[in-house]
Amino acid sequence: MGSCTGPTGKVVFVTSSVYDGNLGGLAGADLICQTEAEDAGLSGTYKAWLADSTGAAPINSFVHSDLPYVLVDHTVVANDWVDLTDRSLANPINSTPYGYLPSVPYVWTNVSPGGVALTTNPIESCGDWTTNSDYVGPWTETTYVTPEWTEPAGFELCYVSFSLYCFEQ
């Protein structure tokens, strides 16, 4: 008999810390996700569910997994990439890499349910996630399983701090 040593599938989580819109671009956001995963003892490579004005987005930068996307407690969020990007989730992405609810239930996004950029205007994505100035960034809540899990609930000034969605690749 084998033993279960961790989540079966690709782990997804909400960062346990919050960050203003100056994430250091998409590479900086990916580093935040990777660091939080490693600090929590998770293995693998992690990327932030974000997009910018250049068209860089999960649709073209993520591994499209055939494995389920799961929270750290094994709760299935989506059965595979196709299920993840079909406009609804089985369960919300509302757990940190430590298995707790996030301190702030809001996340930066700029990604449609299909994995493409929602806006290609850098003024509407915190200057491609490089500024905490008076630009704005799209955000949503971690409670949704409908398309709103990633479609923005609104735009907020970039000096406000929210979490990120992080996905194992």
C-alpha cells in the first residue's frame, strides 16, 4: 500500500500575504508564488494567475495540465485545464499554501475565465504589475466558483494590497 504524501494533482492556492500592484511584473508575481510555496514546504514550480498588456497570460504561459487542480487539503478545484477554464470551478480557490483561509479574500487578476488577458491597457493592470501609483488593477474575491472567480469584481488603486492566485505548473 502506498501512502499519501501530498495533494494529488496540481496545487493551487491564494497567497498568505497581500501585495500592492507593484509585483515586479509577471516574473515578480511568479517569484512571490514560488517563494510562498517553498516556504510552506510545497514542491514544484508555481506561477501567478495574472496577465499584462503584452498578452502574456495563463493561456500561453501555463502548463495545461490533465491532472486535477487541487487545494493543499486535496479539495478539487477543477478536474484539468479544460475544466479550469470552462467558466466555473468545483470549489473556490480560498486556501493559502498553509491550508488556511486568506487574511484578505481579494486577489489581483487580469485574466478571463478562459485564461486570456481581460485588458491590454497597462493603466488598468497597475502598469503591467510594476507600479503602486494611481493606476488601477482588476481584482476579484476568493469565494466565487462562477466566472467571477477570475473576472474582476472591479478595479482598485494599485497602492491597495491584495493576494494572488498561484498555480503549480
